[in-house]
Amino acid sequence: MSLIETTLFLLLAVVVSGSVARITRIALPLVQIALGAAIVLVTGRTVDLEPDIFFLLFLPPLLFLDGWRFPKEDLFRDGETILELALGLVLFTVVGLGLLIWWMIPEMPLAVAFALAAILSPTDPVAVQAIAARVPMPKRMMRILEGESLLNDATGLTCMRLAVAAATTGTFALGEAVAAFTWLAFTGIAVGVAVTYAIIATKTWITRRWGEDVGAQILISLLIPFAAYAGAEAIGGSGILAAVAAGVTMSFAERGTASGQSLATTRIRRAVVWDTVQFVANGLIFVILGQQMPSIMARAAEVVAGTSRPEVWWLAIYVAGIVAALAALRFIWVWTSLRFSLFRRRRGPPPKIGLRLTLVMSLAGVRGAITLAGILTIPFTLGDGSAMPSRNLAIFLAAGVIIVSLLLATVALPRLLKNVELPPEPSTDREEDQARIAAAEAALKAIDSTAHSMATGKANPDLYSDIASRLMSVYRRRIEARSLGEGDDAEQLKQGDAIERRLRLVALSAEREEIHRLMRSRALNDEVGRRLIREVDLMELRYR
């Protein structure tokens, strides 16, 4: 079977996985892994996972999008906790788990054990989101986990790179390791920021002079993460951090002046394209991961034969021990982190942190495709040309930990999340009301001044005044509804808004059906009909 047909099967598996997950109520990543394994059994063909190509194709756009859409206020508010998890917890896990693996499997060199521990330290937010879909995870907790995953990938992969270098050369210098880590981090971030600002500045300059091409703007946004990733890797920096920094920079750049912002059409279409990219890439990651599982499992007997415990069932004990150690190390670190920084308020006593909340944060750190792709980058040979010891064993253990951690989180997280006591989260309703009032007042001023300038010297100035008054009444009603705050009048206005929204949706549905009827009867041109349908759809999107 050709590569094109295999790729089509992978995409079909991504499409089918969503329906299967909803029907069976099994976590989406597990369904996609199972479908990937089934494709191999049916077709007999697998996709050769080249880690460098995998990182270049899948990681930059996904990490860029996470950084782009991640709420910056949450990043600043919980930055201390996120850094503790993304940096401190990774180093804590590398040291603790590396020593444990070396103790459990004496045949595995210490440097390889540390490399395995390092690549097992990054978490996978995609898997957590899918697992928590049945019992929605609190927003702030999910933001912290997402922020952690944005940074711990780079930390874990960097630690693994240093451990692999120590394994191949046989030497390790702490000072050189710290210097290499610093160079990777700061260079990656600097390249991500510089590349993004340079591209946006060039794009803005061209747009101001010759107008905006919607298709080109969307394509540019798709190319930015790859440019940042490739640029950082070319000079020895962290491409992963470069992609994240590019996404965060993109978010800040969009808050700039109106002259530098994209057209509304560009933003709407770009969002749809990026949603599709995210859906396809996330699904393909786990399907491809599932495709690697049969070959990894088939080598199980060969993997364990070279150890002092040649029985196959020892592999299960190794995997269970590593999963338990990961959970214990994360629990210890999260418990300490929660006590010192998580959900801490500036005034008043800190909220009580319960055991279930700590368990949720601990079990939510599941492993995913980045772990498998990272472990496959371990070289086949040492510096002297001899085979890398325990490479296949490390790959098997990483794959086993991925599967077991996903299964454990699938079973335990929904139960722990039910009725879990959480510290209160600040409400954003007041900020939203104030922003709506400010925007409406700005609109009133713009309508008033523009209507006067348009009516000057015209034969029918009353027409401009009447239309402006009609539009201004809508904004005044919005200000009145938001200014009342609490009370019977405010409640009545909110109820009126709900009724109006429902009636508008019914009316829009009727409009769409009538337009379709006219198109079917050929009383309306298809091109005109599609344009009218798009207008109705955009209005419906606003009210939904």
C-alpha cells in the first residue's frame, strides 16, 4: 500500500475517532491510538516515524497556537506556579526518576536512565483536555496545566539532549550543561520573538501600501511557527521555545494599533483554518503513535532478554514502577507548589488545598506523543561506534508509560473531578460589562462625529441624522443594560436580552430556510444566495 493511501487511512482514523469516543465514552487519545494500531494490522504498513521530521511538522504549529491563544493574564497571574512545574518539577523528576530507573535496571547506564527520565517528564495537555471532556476541568487549573506544557517540553527535551551527549561521550560537566541549557532557552525565545516581529512588521508595511490579501495573510500565519522553529534550531537554540515565544508574540502584536491589525474577514477565515490544523495535527499525533505500538510491543521479548531478569513480565513491573514514581514525584512537588503559590490571594488567608485537588493536578500530568518521538531520537551508537546500550528497552518503557498513564487518567480523573472543592476563581463579569460600556460609548462618539461630517453640505441632512439616531439608540440601550448592575431592572433587561437572542436565532433560521428554498426553485442565483447565507451565518455566530 502506498504512502498516500496510508496517509488517507490516518486522516480517516482521525475523522472516525471522534464519533467512536463519543459512543464508547473512551478518552479520545486512547481511541486514536487503538485505531492507529488497527490500521497497521489491517494494511500491514506503518509510517516510519522520523523524530526530526515529526518535531518539524507537528510541534511548531501546535505550540505556536497554544502560545497565541493562551490568556496572557493567566500566564502572568500564575507564572510562578507554571515555572515551578515546568522547570523545577522537570529537574526534580529527572534526578529522582533517573536514579530509580538505574536502581531497578542495573544494565541500563545512568546517562540513558537520565535521558529516559528527562523525556518522560513533559506532560501532554491535548490528552488531558480529551480525558477531562466528560467532566470539565476547572478553567484555572486547565490553564496552569497548559502553561506548564508550553514550557516543560523544552526543559525535558533539553535535559534529554544533555543526558544523551553524556552517554555518547562518556563525560558530563555541570557547568557546560547549565551554559548549554541557558543558551538553548534564551536563544530560542529571542529567535521566536525576533522572527515574529520581523514578519509582522514586513506584512504591515506591505498591507498599508498595497492592501491586504486574505489568503496570503493566513498562509503567513501558518509559516511563522516553522520559521521560528527552524531559525532557532539552525543556531543551536530550542525550536520548541521559539515556537511558543512566536505564538505569545503574535498575541501581543495583535493588540497593537488598528492600522497594524488584520481585516475582520482575515481573522474569521484564519481562525477556521487554524482550528482545522489543530484538529488534524492533534489527531494524527496519536494515530501515528498507535501505529508505532505494534512494532514496539513485538520487540518486548528481545528487549528484556539482555537484562538480569529475562522474564517478559518484568517489563510490566518496570512500567508500573515508573508510572508510580512519576505520580509520587509529581504529587510531592504539586503539594509543595500549591502550598506556596497556587491560587494564592494577596489579601486574606490562603485557601485550603484539599487532597483531591492535589491528586487531580498530579494525575493530570499524562504523557503523550512528544515522549515517544523524543525517546526515538536517542542515537543508535555511542561515540566509539558501539551500539547504544538499552536503547530498545528505553523505547519500550516510554511507550508503556504513555499507555498506562493515559488509562490511569481516563479512569481516575473523571471520578476525582466530580464535586472537587476548588478555591474560588475571580469573576470577569464586571470587566466584561465595563468593556462593553466603553466600547459602546466609543461607538456613539464615532457615529455622531461621522454622521455630522457626512451630512455637511448634503441636500438631505435629516436622513443622516435619522439613521445615526437609530443606530445610537441601540448602543444607548446596551449601555443602560450593562450599567444597572444588580436589581430587578437589571434582571428584567437580562431576561429581555435572552428573549431577543432566542427570537433573533429563530428569525435567522427562517431567513436561511427561505433563501435555500428560493435557490432550489431557481428563483435566486447561486452566487447571490451563498452570499446571503454567509451573512445570515455570521449573524447567527454572533448571537450564539
